[in-house]
Amino acid sequence: MTLIIIRISFRGTQEVIRAEMKAFIHWLKQTAKTHGFLHFADEDCQPLATSQVPGYRIACIRL
């Protein structure tokens, strides 16, 4: 199963944004794994150079 991230935004200073992004990514990985997801994808991004799951036309990485 793949969890697709539709849209997410952060506001504030660079330090606040960085901290919130790190916290969100940590939460996302733990929650997704707990519920049986194997990958997560971002429909707004092109395939990644590294860690990309083959065959996806959007950014998709293994958890």
C-alpha cells in the first residue's frame, strides 16, 4: 500500500519550518508503518534520483 501526500505547507521562520517538517516526517513514517503502508508518495514531485520505487511517475519512496 502507498500513502499519497496531497498537499502540506508550513509557515514561520526557517527554523520553525525545519523543525515542523522533521516532526511531521517522523510522525508520518511511524504512523504509516503502523497501519501497514510500505511507501509514501508526493503527487507534486517528479520521481526521485535515489530511493525511488520503480514504476511510479511521482516521487515515491519506501518507508
